[in-house]
Amino acid sequence: MGVLDERPRRLGSGRNRCPYCGLMQDRVATLEHGWVLLEPDMRPLAHTVPAEHRWIELSDGRVTVYGVCPPDQFQRCRIEHCLACPQQALPDLWPWLTSLRAENARQAERLSDPEPPPLPPEEWPDAG
Ligand SMILES: [Zn+2]
């Protein structure tokens, strides 16, 4: 709060190499906190990108997460290089799908569990 030295300056932005894959990425100041590393020359339509990963450019050159929901049909955005980087694990882009997959994994596990063999009649507790 009010620490001028920490305010990102546009002059400091530029391109640098991704330490993971060696490709270039754009280092861009954000409105909220410091810097973000964006995929260069890539502006997909915002609605094709998960909500928390849509960065839009402001008039001063900084970027911010595009919070309009639902997104404007024609709004373009930028994405972080880490989503496109071949050497980094993809983050959890669609959390509800990840939960669904986990739930389905549990269901599939139950399906593949061998059924307990039925008790022969003489061992039924009531067959006395
Ligand atoms: Zn990379």
C-alpha cells in the first residue's frame, strides 16, 4: 500500500526466455500484483479461456484478469505462457471438471471391485 518502489513500471516489461522450455514469453505488469508472463502474439477469444486465466490489456499497457461474466463474445484476451509451455504441468483449468473426473474415478473403482461372492444358502444367518 503506497510503496512507490513496488509499483510496476511499463519500461521494465519486455520479453524473456522461459526457464523451462527456452521459448520467449512477454513479461507484463499487472494491475494487481507485479508481473505475469504471457504467451507472445496470442490473443484467443476470452470465452474459450477459463475465467481466471483471461488477461486483458489496459490502455496503459498493464494487464488484468478479465472479470466480465459471461465474457463478451468478441473480447480477445491473453494467456499465461505456463498454459502453453510444453515443459510445465498444466494447472487445474476447469475445477468442476477435475471434481467430476475424481468422482468418476471413484465410481469406476467401485465398478471394477470384484463383487463379494454370494453366500451359499446354508450359511445364511437366518437359515437355521
Ligand atoms: Zn515455457
